[in-house]
Amino acid sequence: MDASSPKDFASRLSTVADEAEAVLKRLLDDAPLSGEIVRPERLLAAMRHGTLGGGKRLRPFLVVESAALFGVAQAGALYAGCALELIHCYSLVHDDLPAMDNDDLRRGRPTVHKAYDEATAILAGDALLTLAFDAMARTDVHPDPAVRSALVLELARAAGIGGMAGGQMIDLAAEGRFDKRRLDNKEIATMQAMKTGALIRFACRAGAIMGKADTATLARLDAYGVAIGQAFQIADDLLDLESDAATLGKAAGKDAAAGKATLVATLGAPGARKRLAELVGEAEAQLAPFGAKGDILRATAHFIAERRA
Amino acid sequence: MDASSPKDFASRLSTVADEAEAVLKRLLDDAPLSGEIVRPERLLAAMRHGTLGGGKRLRPFLVVESAALFGVAQAGALYAGCALELIHCYSLVHDDLPAMDNDDLRRGRPTVHKAYDEATAILAGDALLTLAFDAMARTDVHPDPAVRSALVLELARAAGIGGMAGGQMIDLAAEGRFDKRRLDNKEIATMQAMKTGALIRFACRAGAIMGKADTATLARLDAYGVAIGQAFQIADDLLDLESDAATLGKAAGKDAAAGKATLVATLGAPGARKRLAELVGEAEAQLAPFGAKGDILRATAHFIAERRA
């Protein structure tokens, strides 16, 4: 493929998304239900509802493409990417709950607690979160248990108190639920780096870990991940501001209505676009040593910053 | 100690509980909050509320004592046991939620969503679940990454769709929330083996895995864990039937009021007590090859079956 061709890039992204969908479907169809059990069919159905049938699968794509830099076989990287995707999916199921962001729609479909009920949605999120670590510890990811242990540890850090879960807590607090203090720009960026950035950063690090990259090279993938993670969030906030509900498949302008802390709200749209361009530059700079091998990740940075949906 | 002395056993259980409390406190005080972050203090406080200050710490005790059969150093086994305990604690936080069992009290204190709020309780459970896998993947547990990977995988199986989370789903369904069909005795036993038994069984297997036991020996610890897991649930249901709220620290007779599926409800209290005695016998039989080394686990089986709180 010619990674600088938008059409070729879209085709590659779509191919990996299809492959990820197949792995996710298999992970749920062959859910670990061995021995004598009563099959919790309702829970499995809710987990499928929250996982299958949509999404760009950007996180699995990032694991696959960062691993490809190091010649890692795609099957294992895709499996690791799908473990990560399960974490992303659980977080959407829980974030949509009435006590959290109270969303009825996700990608144009009813959210899990609307399609089922709150108890089932809470359990489905819990079970997806648990299945993520199950999947990441399997030999399907990598034959070396040291690599699997490292991936489990880093995934837990990215998803936990110092990452996604902590960031979601701070985001809820920033809505003024628990105190009245507003976050400043630096705190908003930090909150977003935790809430959204940490999983994207992990995706990029995961490829380097699987490829047993040296420390300096791991640091480059890390910095690339940080930059595109920030870009992702700013692009998302711009989309929320500009899109209508039909395009986005969720209620638009909702962030502003909820008083959500975003950089777009404090920098304004032109300032946010300028920051986006800087971040793409930073991401590209990290890829310099990889030459042409880095083309897909370069194109990914542009895609993330410039996406319209 | 003389494990057949109830006083010595209680003292040993209490010592390990104190040690587990200290490790859990350290896991939360030193929560992985590295790099530039905004500390999610409210979330940390809710996680502490849901974890510290109580409980017999039976699961860490089982990991420590089953590991001791194989001469495994206590520090690593205790760490693994505390990772498991975090899973147990998350499940209590989520099970208490209004959409689930809707409990206001736990061990005589307000549940996490009463002390904080629902969103914080959901996130605290998520973060505890995530921290469990973080802890289990650390070298503190075991120097061999193959052992850590195996423990992560088995913990995820025990906690997930085919274990605790699946069992909780079936238990909710058995209340008649989603369909009217009642579970038969066999299905109730299976549901309980998933909901409560799986973590206890894992605790016993974990010691054998850390001790690199052969397959036949692992199977003995497994069967011991299955038996005491069933005994634990029956004893719990008997307690619910017989205790008043003051002793138990939670609303008593609540299971019957909610139409919960229990073996005590279908076998009657005398039938349930007979089954308890059989299960202790089964557990003891599995320990035969260990001779006097198995005394603490023998005493544990009796303790579980005969506990009054």
C-alpha cells in the first residue's frame, strides 16, 4: 500500500477493523465457560451488544501497526489489541450508565443499559474488563510469558486509577458534581491524558514491548502515543462542537451543555486546531528513525487529527 | 501452632488478616499514580472505603496456607492473595449498588455508594478490579513471569463470565427479574459455585501454582477448594437465615425476602447442615497426602463450615 494515499490508508484501517471484529467475536463466542456452569446468556448478549458491530477499532490498529515496525507477527499483536479494545468497550458501557454520563445512544444504537438494564450493564462492563486481562495473559498474544506479564501490568496501569478510571473520576468532578472548582488548561490536558490518552499511549507502547524494542525506541513510541492521544481528544471535542446528532450517532453539543472540561472550550476552535497541527508534527518527529516503515503511523496521526466522524 | 486448637487457628487467621490489611493499605497508598496526573482523591478514598478496615481476609489466608504446603515464601503468596482480595472487594462494591442488591450497609458501615455516590462506587469497583490484575502481574508475587501469567489468567477466569460475574448474573435472574423460571437444586449449586466458589477455588489453586505442584496435587487443592467453596456458601445462607442484623452487620433474612435462590431454602436447615458435614469430609480427604502439613487447611474447612459470623 501507499500509506500517504488516503484511500489506501482507509482500506488498511478497515481491513484491520474487520480482523479485530472477528477476533472479538471469537473471544465472546468462545468465552471461558468451561466445566459445569449455567450459561449466563443475558450477560453474554449484553457483552456482545457493548463490543461488536462497530467502531474504527483504532486501538487494535495502533497495536498492530506499532508492532509491525518491529516485525512482530500480526496475529499476536491483533490479539493484544483486542484485549485492549475490550477495556475500551467496558469503559463505554459503564460511562453511559445513568449515574455516569447518562447516555441512551452509542453509535446510533441503544446503550447497553437501555437495551438490557442497569444491573446487566454494570456486570457486562465488569465481565468485559475481566475478559481483557484473560485475553492478554493467553499465549495467543505472545509465546514469552515475560512479555505477557509486562503487557498485563501496563494495561492495568493505563486503565486504572492513574489512567482511564482516574481520568473519568476527575472529569465527573470537573462537571461540578463534587466541588465547584473548575480545572485550568493544564489540568484539563492532564485529565484527558489519563481518561482517553492512556489507552492510546498503551496501544503504541504495546507494539514496542512485543517487539522487545530498546529503551530509546520504546520512548519514541511512547511520545508518539502521547501526542496522538492528545490529538484524538481535541479532535473529538471539536467534533462534539461541530457535528449534529445524525453524523455523530450521539447527542451533539452535549459536552458544552454538561459543562464538560475541554480544551476546545478554553482555547476556542481556532486555537484547538492550531494545537492539533502541532501535535501531528510532534508525532511525526518521533517516527523519523523508522523511515518509510513509519508511513502508516504517520498517516494515522493525520487521520486522527483530521477525522470528521 | 497447634492447628487443631481453635484458639491457635483463630490467632493464625487473625495474624494473616492483619498482614493482608497492611499489604492492601500499601497497594492503595502507593497506587500507581506516576507521571503527571491529577490525583483522583475521591476515587482513592472510595477504593479505601471498599477495601480496608475489616473482613476475615479468608481468600488471602487460603492462598498463603495453600502456598505454604509447597514451601512457597509467604510474602509473595500474601501479595497474590491481596490481588485476589481486591477482586472480592470490587465485587462487594458493585453488588451493593442500587441496580444490583441495593444494600446500604456492609460490615455495619455505609456501603460505598451511600458514603460517596453511585458514579464513584461504579468507578471505585472498576479501579479495584483493574488494580487486582496490576498487583498480580508484579514481581512481588513471584519472580517467574510464567507463574504470574498463569495466575492472571486463572484469576480472570475465576472472576469473569464463567465464574463470579456470570454467577452474579444468574443469581439476579433467579430473583425473577428477567424471567419467571426458578432454578433447580443443581442449578443453584452451580450458580453458587460460580458466584462465590470460583474465587475460593482459585485461592487454593493459586498456592499450588506458585508452588509448581504436579497435576495430581493441583487437582487435590482444586477439589479441596471446590468443597470449601460450597461449604462457605451454605454456611453463609444458614447465617442469613438465623442471624439478626446486629451480628451480621447487614440486613438479615434479606435473601429469603428477595426470593434469592439458596440451597438452605430448598434443602431446609437440617438438610443444609448435613451437606455441610459431607463437604468438610470431602475437603479433609483431599488433604490426606499432606499429613500434619495439612492441619491448617483442615482447620480452615471446619472454620468455614462452623463459623457463626
